[in-house]
Amino acid sequence: MSYGEDRIYKKVEVIGVSKRGIEAAIQAAVSKAHRTLEKLSWFEVQDIRGHVADDGTVSEYQVVLKVAFQLKE
Amino acid sequence: MSYGEDRIYKKVEVIGVSKRGIEAAIQAAVSKAHRTLEKLSWFEVQDIRGHVADDGTVSEYQVVLKVAFQLKE
Amino acid sequence: MSYGEDRIYKKVEVIGVSKRGIEAAIQAAVSKAHRTLEKLSWFEVQDIRGHVADDGTVSEYQVVLKVAFQLKE
Amino acid sequence: MSYGEDRIYKKVEVIGVSKRGIEAAIQAAVSKAHRTLEKLSWFEVQDIRGHVADDGTVSEYQVVLKVAFQLKE
Amino acid sequence: MSYGEDRIYKKVEVIGVSKRGIEAAIQAAVSKAHRTLEKLSWFEVQDIRGHVADDGTVSEYQVVLKVAFQLKE
Amino acid sequence: MSYGEDRIYKKVEVIGVSKRGIEAAIQAAVSKAHRTLEKLSWFEVQDIRGHVADDGTVSEYQVVLKVAFQLKE
Amino acid sequence: MSYGEDRIYKKVEVIGVSKRGIEAAIQAAVSKAHRTLEKLSWFEVQDIRGHVADDGTVSEYQVVLKVAFQLKE
Amino acid sequence: MSYGEDRIYKKVEVIGVSKRGIEAAIQAAVSKAHRTLEKLSWFEVQDIRGHVADDGTVSEYQVVLKVAFQLKE
Amino acid sequence: MSYGEDRIYKKVEVIGVSKRGIEAAIQAAVSKAHRTLEKLSWFEVQDIRGHVADDGTVSEYQVVLKVAFQLKE
Amino acid sequence: MSYGEDRIYKKVEVIGVSKRGIEAAIQAAVSKAHRTLEKLSWFEVQDIRGHVADDGTVSEYQVVLKVAFQLKE
Amino acid sequence: MSYGEDRIYKKVEVIGVSKRGIEAAIQAAVSKAHRTLEKLSWFEVQDIRGHVADDGTVSEYQVVLKVAFQLKE
Amino acid sequence: MSYGEDRIYKKVEVIGVSKRGIEAAIQAAVSKAHRTLEKLSWFEVQDIRGHVADDGTVSEYQVVLKVAFQLKE
């Protein structure tokens, strides 16, 4: 890719979930999207949420993110 | 599904249209998405709009919503 | 299509890139989406960005837009 | 009207109020606007609010919406 | 109450859930808040969401709203 | 007016300007709107801006606000 | 007009439509508003949208903008 | 309090009302919250609104604000 | 809890502070809220801020979040 | 300056603090920016916050604003 | 530059003004920023506004944009 | 510094980049800003983004943040 050439990207919204933290939830979502979509270029975090277990600990982080990838011509 | 397990959801933006009201427009969009996507989990209303007929009655409600479903590993 | 009939639209987020200006970037994204998705109905601009070359000229416009198309029953 | 012709629309912000529900409040606002403005084309809901009576029931729904109509040349 | 007198209101964020529709979910939240808080004055809808059952029907509406009530001196 | 009766309000966006401060700019806009529109009910501040004179003093406050009034049946 | 004098502006929301591009749609809306409203001072773009023809070309640009003009005392 | 120690704050949303101006409405809300909640630390203005009397004067300012206070361990 | 039953949740806004990172600040706020409120269900991050020490290191992370819990009937 | 000539402005974000009220905090920020930056043209209020003293009085107003000034060619 | 290396960018907010259109206003702002700041990488459009001449023509476009450039170590 | 004294802060927008995670990207931006600007007081995260490598791993986190520092009189 070089700047100035016409090209198209698509953005898809996914939610990664992990109990190990925010970066782990992002990586989980990016890895999954990487396998099913075309090659990813970047991601943008939209929202950070999570679930709380009965004992008051954060049982998982849920990160809503958009992942972007270039569409082939 | 149980909390704490790594998993991924995807969100897709659809617009349901119905003359019977807002809930009917939501249900129309959810039913259609349910048939073509994987099993849906939840929806989030983004916008409520509508068309007005020549006699000044609301001829249809257009509800923009995001529907979310879990991606299989 | 006539107003008052139940129907469903889907919106997809794409980024068009062109060095020739904002309208060209929009048209590039719309043309590409038209070939790969079902027939498009409308678009909505979300963001306008761009890259700057080493000599300080705008080397390309990047227009983030949502494109919408009717889902077939 | 056909797409591609130059034309102008105007949007006006109104609030419809009804005790019978959200769609009734929308229809009330649209009907009133239809009589005093030029022919309406569509509406967009901005906010949904309401008043609570002393016994804890919702005594009315207040729906803020924008209504749009084409200006004659 | 008359306008022009100093007074204070408080707003609390609640989520009403009902399978019967949006107005029912609002009324459920307002009724509950009315019993546990001081007398409510109004509500403002923040978000409309919902859950989808396995057969693709909307199994419940979840309406996030702010309810407001006057604080006693 | 009593709650529970169907009725319609309209909102209009105006900008009041005054060198005497924010409340004075609001009052200026409200007074002017009161004379030309139907009887006003309330206002909502949208933006507060201002102009700076050559000596670095604020020469005027510009307050963008929406004013609302009930439409007669 | 000179800064520091009390004065009032009004803003009105219009949508200009043109197949020739974004600037043409803005100019169309401004020209029309100029003829029917009092003398305009400035405009602010709110949204850029458009319609797509059956062959995948952008058949028109729809620019939502606010136009502002000074109210006479 | 010193920076770097774990601690928790809570934010509560209140509306102060006063006919004497915006700062007076803020102070009214802060004073009331100070008496009923734990010791306040800061406030953030969310919205400025007001009521207009029959003669076109602003009869009261209504300032929506969030007040924050540290929770005791 | 099962979907489709009427029930009510409340959301409260808290700020967790920790020098150990963003997840630690979230867990601190969730733990504290868990002890003083009814059983928490989930959290939503609103803002991430922090304080900078004199030597240019981040001395603490301040995470504004909403925590939600089900109200008992 | 006359409209229609190419020119460039820059906006800078500052926070003015004063115990005397919102306008005083704005003027403080504008005066300081006027001395260190080039000649200011206008300001835009972004946020209004403040600190509360131990006795429940507002000890200072903190106004976040953007100030704009023309860059010399 | 290669991805994965620690580095820092700064964003500055400027307003480009041109009577020739939106792209010309963007290029004007980018060119000016390029001369006075370090080498620019990209821009993001924040707002599009403009001035209207007495004859109802758009006399200039004012584009508010953020320009970003890498800070040298 | 003590509350109640007139003083001025400035906010600057920077982007920190690090492959080690979100906190590392924040600390990188804060450290760099600390060396080139006056002494920082706090930061506010605006956006979290990142780049994805060819093998689907997050190759770097890009955190957009505003850093604030007090201007000397």
C-alpha cells in the first residue's frame, strides 16, 4: 500500500471478552477477526464494560471495538 | 455460555421498518437478522425515525438498531 | 418499494480513499460496496480525514461512511 | 420528486405529548405540524421523556422530534 | 411548587425490563422507583435495548432511563 | 395546562449576545423571542461563546439556546 | 454590526440537495434560505449524506446544515 | 488525601434552581448535596436550562450538575 | 434471573483510583461498590483519567465507571 | 480581515479558574492567553466545573474553554 | 517509522479558510501548519462552516481540523 | 497551589504509542510531554486504538490523550 492510491477499507464491530484484562480482551477479538475476515489493519476501542461475580471481583472484561481491513479490488 | 470464558461477539447495524409501531419494527429487524446471521443475543436501538403520508399520518416507523450475536470458535 | 411495507435495511461501514477530493473518495467507496454488497440505497458520511505528504500537500482524502442497502426477503 | 434534482428541505423541532404512549405522542406532533407547516416528509425522534403522576404512573409521554418537509421553489 | 423558588432535584439512573414493550418497561421502572425513592416528577429515556430469545423473538425490552424527584428541604 | 392532555410544543434555536454576561445574553434572547414567537415556556443552553476585544477583554458573550413554546390548537 | 452591542440571531436547519457535489448542495440550501429568510450570516454543516443510483453512482448529495441570520429589533 | 493512594469517589446528579442566576443555582444544589451526602469534592455542570415567565423574563435558572464526594473506606 | 421477567436495575457512577493501572482502578471501585450497594451485575467505563507526579510518572489512574445492580422487589 | 480571503486560525484549550464566578474564570483565561499567544479572536466554553470547600460553598469555578486566534502569514 | 516502536504524536486544532471550497480550505490549513509545525502526518475534519455574502452566495468555507505530527525524541 | 486562587491551565492533545499495552502508551506520552512542556498535572484518555500485525497480533497500542499543565503567571 502507498498513500495516494485509491483503495477501500471496511470496519466491523466486535466484542472481545476475557477475564485477564482489557488488552487480553482486545487481542482475543482481534485474533478471532483476523481468522475470519481479511487481513486486519487497525482497531478502535468503542466501549469497555465487564461482568462482576458474586464475590465482587471482575469476572470478565468486555471490550467493544471496531476492526478495519482493506478490501481487495 | 458462562461468564469468565473468552468469547467473541459481533454487532451488525440493521433498520427495521413497520407501519404497526416501534416494537413491530424492532421485531421485524430482529426476525430477519435471526434468519440470516448466527443466533442473536441482544439488540440496541440507535435511532427512531419514520415516514409521513400525504394525509399527515405516520405511514411507517424506521428503527435503526444494532443486533449482536456470538461468533463460533 | 413503497412506504408502509415491512422491510429491512443493513448498514455497513466503509472507508473510501482518493487523492482527488472528498466526493471522489465517497464515490470510490460507494462503487466498491455496490459491486460486493447488494444494491445500495444511500450513504452517510461519518468522518473526513486525510494523509499529508512530505511537501505539505494533502496526498489523499479518507472518508469514513456508512452505506445502506435493502435486505431481500 | 425524483433523485438527482436540486431541492431543499427544512427541519423543525417539535414536542408531541400524549398519555397513550410513544407512538401516540409522535402522531400528535406529526398531525399538528402537518396542519401548520407545508407537507411533511419524515420525522426523527430526538428524545423521549415523560411526566409521573402522584400515584407513580406515567401520566404522559413527551417525545421531542424533528419533522422535515420540502420547501417549494 | 411554583417557578422562581429555590429548590433541588435529584436524578437517578434505572433500567426497567418488560416483555410487553417499551412503555411497559418504562412504567415498571417508574413504579419501582416511586416506591423506594421520594415522589418522582419526570423521567428521561437514555437507551432502549433488549434480549432476543432462541426462536428470534424479542423476549424482553430493557429501557435505561433517568428518573427525577424533588429533594425535601 | 395540565399533565396528561395532548399538546404540542415547538423549539427554536436563537443566539443572544450581550457584553454584560451570560445571564444577560440569555435574557436578551428570551425577551426577543417572547415578542416575536408565541408565549415561551422554557429555554435550554446549547453553547456559550464570545468575542475578545483587541485589549484582551471579553467584549461580548454569545449564548446559543433553544426556546420552547406551546403551539395553539 | 459591531461587537459588544446586544443583538439576536436565529438558526434554522435546512437540507440542500444537489447532484453536483457537497459545495453545490450547500450553496443550493443557502440560496434558498437567503430568499425566504432574512439576510443570512453563516452556515454550519451538520451531516453529509447521499443517494446511490442503480448503477452504483452517487446520484445526489444531501447536506444538512444550520443557517444563521440576525433578527431585526 | 494524597495522590497514589487507592480511594473511591461517587458522583450524584442533582438540579439546582434559582431565580438569581447560574452561579446561585449551582451553589443551591451544592449546599443541599453537602448537607445530605458526605463531604463534596467537586461539581461538573451538565446542562443549563430555565423557565420563562408570562412577561418574557427568565423566572428561574435550572442547572443540572454532577457532584462528587469521596466514599469512606 | 431469567429473561422475560419484569425486573429493575439501578446504575450508580463511581470513580476508582489506583496507582497500579486501569484494571486495578476498576476492581477497586467494583469492590467498594459491592460492599455498600446490593449485589453488582456489571460495570461500564465512562472515562479514564489520571494524575502525573512531579517526575513525570503517572502516579495514579482514575477510572470513572457506572456499576449496575438489580433492585429487589 | 475581510471575508473571502484565505487565512488560518488556531484553537488552544485552556482552563480559567476564579472564585468570583463563571465570567471571571472566562476572563482570567482569556487575559492570560491574550498575553502569551497572538491576538485572540473568540472563545468557546467546553465545560464548567468547580471545587467545593469543606463548608459546602463553591470555592472556585473552573471553566474549560477553547480560544482562537489568527495565525500570521 | 515502523509499527511497534514507541513514539509520540501531537494534535493541533486549526481552521482553514478559503472561498474556493472545502478541499481548498483543508489544503490551506495543512500548508500553513506544515510550515510552522514539525512535519505533519495526517488531518481530521472536525467541523465545516462558512460565511454568506450579502447576495446569498457562500463567500468562504471555514474548515476546523486537527493536524497531527510526530514529536522528535 | 490552593483552591480559590486565580490560575490558568492549558491542555494539549498527544498520542502515545507502545507495544507493551495501554498504560505503557499513556506513560510514554506523559513522559514525553513532561520533558517538553511545563510540569504536567493530569491526563484524560480520549481514544484507544491500535495497529494489527500480519499475524493477527496487536503490534502496538495508540492512546490519544489530553495532558494538562498549569501556566506560570
